[in-house]
Amino acid sequence: MDTKIGSIDACKPTNGDVCSPTNGSVATIHDTSVPASGISVGSSEATLGRHLGRRLVQAGVRDIFTLNAGYAADGYARSRGVGACVVTFTVGGLSVLNAIAGAYSENLPVICIVGGPNSNDFGTNRILHHTIGLPDFTQELRCFQTVTCYQMHMNRSTRPSQQLLKKASLYISISCNLAATPHPTFIRDPVPFSLTPSHLEFLNKAVKPVIVGGVKLRVAKATDAFVQLADASGYAMAVMPSAKGLVPENHPHFIGTYWGAVSTPFCSEIVESADAYIFAGPIFNDYSSVGYSLLLKKEKAIVVHPDRVTVANGQTFGCVLMSEFFTELAKRVKRNETAYENYHRIFVPQGKPIACKAKEPLRVNTMFQHIQKMLSSETAVIAETGDSWFNCQKLKLPKGCGYEFQMQYGSIGWSVGATLGYAQAVPEKRVLAFIGDGSFK
Ligand SMILES: Cc1ncc(C[n+]2csc(CCOP(=O)(O)OP(=O)(O)O)c2C)c(N)n1
């Protein structure tokens, strides 16, 4: 096995930065062969820096973004399942904080690696450049505490492997003089574990159950299992607005976006009149609940989170992985297509915008009619906060067409960097970014 960490290996971190890639924004990790399970390395390669690099490769990272390109790491994580950026201690870390907060709000595993102070400087009361001028090396880590799942400063007694493989958003600061530190434990793999309950009775006695995809499908890596359950159950399948792009809209039982009073036509009627609904990884905030006006009853819901399940507003079962729960449920659930048949019975296809007259200014509905025709499995849509959100929500995504937006955090300007990162992650796709002029600036 030969896993080379291009820029990180070549880097001599004498100035406090972990590395400075030659192109200024993207460092590529060259991965010549990563075995599916287990990585064996020679003892000379079992250093802290190489260990971190190998763990990143194992988690799916092939490119690392720098120069505060946190939005690019966000865009990359949306496609690859994990993104990473490397920044300078404090001056870089505090700049990238907003992008990391945004990624955290969307449950995106973005790993922020910081070239931390020399381990010999801790406890000396020295003042470092690129800081606010106080001999306090914890300021940056404390800032990251509320916007990442885990924070660590790597010194001689800590190792990142367990935390990295959880694929949560992380802050990792590494003393700049320690990247070459060797230790035999840097070659060990973590041990996985899981549990699987089922809630068949509640679903099987329902007359017209539905299934609704939420944004945490991504962090749970459960989109395939979700579709497996939709296929097996025959339930009508809807998507919440923030999960658009995570659920196949070409699925035979897809009934549209469930967004309360502003759902796509005929979708809310079916969801809100169901007597049982499975919500897969939902976030009910003021946006997604249309100001908390959804006509749902918790007693009718099975709410599935990445690691727990709550049934009918009653018991919560912990240590249950969403993907395993769906896979097991798919094997046992009773098929029931009633809700989809009801939808089919009432559905009327949408109309077409009125044709433009000569010299009439271009209308949004006409423009999006053309954009709709451009979409295919070879494209992806990135929608910025603002009008673009609402216009792009109405697009019908063909099979394989990507779709990303930052609904929870809604930081304008996000889409510019995220488009770069997404395009870098999926070079074979044509990425269409919809950005208002205010956000683009
Ligand atoms: C970083 C940040 N600052 C402020 C806002 C509040 N905000 C939301 S939309 C918006 C205006 C966006 O303007 P534009 O990009 O032109 O969008 P459009 O007019 O197409 O809606 C602002 C300032 C925000 N979401 N993020």
C-alpha cells in the first residue's frame, strides 16, 4: 500500500502552518491504492502526520482546501461525504469559522485542520504571531467548540483515528513540530458496532402510511437504505425542502416536496392526511415548518435520526443506525400503496408559463423552464440563499442530477466557494450555480 500525502508530506511546517499548497487553494492527496478494509504501513510511515493523512484518505478525502476555503470543503463534503480544509492557527481558523458553522448546521462532516503552535511553546507564556497577542493558545479551540462535534489539540499523547472515522465535523489542531512524530498506534483501525430494532406493528396497522426524507439522510449515509424501504413498502415518498437532492425525484412513488402550506401541489394533502409517517432525519426549524405551521401529529410519526428512533411520540430507541433500521424494516414491512394511489387520483400536472411576447423582459418562469431542460444526470444545481432557493426548489430533478443548498445556515456567499469545491469533487458533472447579485458580491 502506498498512500502518498502530496503536499503534506512535502511540507516542512516550521512557520506554524501545516502546509502551503503550490496552487494556493487546493492540495491534492495522491492515493495510489487504498484497500477496502485495513491499512498496513511500515513503521517508518507510522508518523502522526502520515497517520492523519491516511485517515483522511480512508474517510474519503482526496483534496484539501486551504486559504480559508471552508465553503469549498463544505461543497466537497456534499458530494464526497467528507471535506477538509487546512488553515493557519487563529488567523486562518477564525476566518474559516463561519464556513465551519454553516457546514455543522447542515450536518456535513467537514474537518478543519489547524497548524497549531509548537508543542514546546505551550506553558511558556510566549506571544505568537497570527494571534490576538495574548499568550492563550486555547482561544481558537474554544471558538470551535460550539460549531464542531469534536475538538482536539494533537500532542504526543492524543491520536485522532476514532474521532475521524465517526465522520462528524471536527477541529484538529496539530503542533507544527509534531507531524513527523512516530507511534505504533497510528496504524490501528477502529472497531464498528450497531443495533437494529423494528417498529412493524405501528406501520403495518396504518391505512395510508407515507415516508418523508429529511436532511440528516446525508450524515446518516442512509439514502440508499431509504430508497430500499420506499421500494419495499410501496409508501408514497416525499422529501423535505432541505433534503432536495438526497431523494430520487424520478422514483415511481415520489409525490414531491413536503413543506407544509408551500409544498409542491397535492403533496401536503397526502402527507398530512396520512395516519402514519416515517420522517427520515428531519430538521423542523422555522423555515422547514413554515413558521411552525405544519399539520402533523407526533403520535402518528416514526422519527428516525442518524442514531436513534422515536415511535409515536413515545419511546426513543438509542444506538440504532438509520441505514440499518431502514434495511431491516424493508425486509419485513407490509406493502401498502394506498397513499400513493390517493395521490395519483388527485394529481394534476403543472401548467406551462405563458409564452413571452416580443420585447417583453425575460421572466423568471420562462428562464427556469429552459433551465429545467438543461438538467440531466450529468449536471448538479447549487442554489444560493435568497430568491434562488425558491426558484430552484421548483426544479424537477432528473435521475442522478445533484442538488445542494445551505438551508439551515443560509449564509450568503456560501455557494460561490461551495461550487468550486463541489466541481472539484465531481469534475465529470456540469455544475449550475444560481446566485443573486448581492450574494455573489
Ligand atoms: C452572511 C449573511 N449575511 C446576511 C444575510 C441575510 N440575507 C439573506 S438574503 C440576503 C440578500 C441576498 O441578495 P441577493 O443575493 O441579491 O439575492 P436575491 O435578491 O436574488 O434574493 C441577505 C443580505 C445572510 N443570509 N448571510
